[in-house]
Amino acid sequence: MAVLPIRISGDPVLHSPAREVEQIDDELRTLVADMFETMDAAPGVGLAAPQVGVPLRVFVYGWTDDDDVEHRGVAVNPELFITPTSTEPADPDDESEGCLSFPGERFPLARGARALLRATDLEGARYELEVDGWLARIFQHEFDHLEGRLYVDRLGRPFDRVAQKIERKRGWGVAGLSWLPGRDDLDA
Ligand code: ZN
């Protein structure tokens, strides 16, 4: 297993739709193991394959809720159905989201409160999960990655401008940038 470099906003792999996984084989299992290790090292609560430079429809997640229950899994070729997003402005205290491909920043973003995930696991079995709250947010965030969309692309004013400014200031927004958890120090 290995910790993989995480691509930063601007790399084309993050901004184009990923391809369906055609075969669950050892190569995919290794990728998923590396993705879990990378997510845990970052640390993060979710990671999509395009973030490690692989344009495939796979994401992993790992998040512990307030009752200390750990939710951890992998979604291959997922489908996601969500309840409508509130039209109220997002609450900066309760609805701020971050992304390992836009490291060190968090911005408020409204999401659908509930989600239904249908996906394939590493044994090739299709499963279904109905979730709400943060897990629903994580699934929406990771699913967006597979569509070539970052959460900063969804921000409302004034946060969209702020994110653009940060991207320029840090020299992101170009191809080929990445950071390696455990090696690169982030001012997160
Ligand atoms: Zn992300």
C-alpha cells in the first residue's frame, strides 16, 4: 500500500467526468487500498479516484459520527439520488465543507439533506445506502468529483470570489500540481 499524491484544483483530471470501472480486479483493489491509506493520511473523510490522478468512477469514505459509529466504505460506479438542496444561504458553522484538492480551505455550501447511494463493492456486489446529514454531504461531494466538479465550483457569493482569489494567489488552477500527505506541510 502507498500514500498517493493528491491533485490540486486546476489539474484536468479533476475537471472532467471519470469513466465507468469495467472490471473489479487486483489493480482496482490496490488502487482502493491506496486511496484509503491516502485519505487516512491526509486526513480526510472522503477521496475520489480522480483526486489521485485516476479517471475512474470510484470513491472511498471514512467518517465517524457523533455516536462514535464509523462509516467506511468504497463506492464503485455509484449512482446518487438526493433530496433538493435548500434555497436558504448555507450556514458557515454547520455547513462548511473542505476538499483535499483545494487544501486548507473551507467554505459554506448548502447540500441535499438526504441521499440514496447505489454502488458496487470490491466483491462486485451492488449495494444501496440511504443516509442523511454529513454522510449525505460526503457522498454528494465525492460523487461530484466523478462528474468533474469541485465543491468550490458550486459556491455562492461571496465565497466563489474568495475561492477564485485564493486559487490565483496560491498559483493553483494549472495542470500538474499535487501534494503528498505526510510530506507536504499544509497550513490547514
Ligand atoms: Zn473533494
